[in-house]
Amino acid sequence: MRLGARPERRRADQPAAGAGQARKYKLGLVTYNMAANLDLSTVLKVCKDVGLAALEFRTTHKHGVEPALPREQRADVQKRCTDAGLHCWSLGSTCEFHSPDAAVVQKNIDTCREFIDLARDIGAKAVKVRPNGLPKNVPAEKTLEQIGTSLNACGKMAADAGWRSGARSTGGARPSRRTCSRSCRRRITRRWA
């Protein structure tokens, strides 16, 4: 096809170009925006139909993959993902560690533990957490140290379970490697937006 040419249309019953060939790249879906309002069956069907390979279930969405899910339903989620040819890559939590209230931070660490258990049970490789901001009336260094300490706790829980914890920041909180202990660095993946 030359640049600017219209792509050839294919009938719905025709296989897509390259169908049946090994893929060089594998794409996945985070349920965050595009699939937030889809139930689990629909998410799995859509991902399978368009040829996606992996999936991140973000918390609070209609799919219902949450820490409150009973063990037998967790096994069913894992089986249904496998049957759809999908790898459950990660769980997107809303755990964050920048609050000046120590009880809130501890609650988020405890919630992260619940997500790590869920990840283990459904075969996910990681749990995403978010050190998402810097409170205005607290020195940044103090908050970053607190986030690092919290990430260490989550990283240790992940390591004990054989899983990874990923930290993603969309706010100004970006703890340095020095705030995370050496023992947990291998279990915490950092990504800053």
C-alpha cells in the first residue's frame, strides 16, 4: 500500500492480515477509560475479539475484579482470562501514600496487601499503586520519605507473595531510589507520568 492510499476493506468473515502468525508485539488493555463500564464477560470478549494479549483490571470498575471477590470467584476470573487467551497482567489500585494522616497511609498499605493477595489468586504479575501528590503544608522531603517507606512495606509484601508492586505517579510525588530500601527495589517498578 502506498502512502495516502485508502486501506483495503475486508469482509467481516475474512481473517485480518497476518492472522495466525506469531505477533511481534503484544498489546493489552487497562480498563481505566475504555472499559470502565463493561462487565467482566464483555471485557474478555472485546479483548479476545480484537486480539489483545493482556489486561489490567483497574479497581472500582464494572468488571468487579476487586479484593472483596471470594476465593472461588477469583479462580473463575483466572480461568475465564485464560480461556479468552488473555494474561491478567496487573491490578490497578488506588492505594496512595502521601496523606499527612498516618492512619490513612496505613489503611492504604493494608489495602495494597489485599490487592497483592488478589493478584496472586488470579495470576496477575503486579499491583499498581500511586504516590499521587505532595500535601501543601508538609515538607516535600518528609512526604517523599513517607512514600518510600510505604513502598518498602508494599514491596516486601509483594516479594513475600512472589509478586511485584508498581508505583505510578501522576502528581508531583516522585520518590527517589534512595527512599526505597535496596531489598525492595527489585520488587517495585517506578513510572512517572
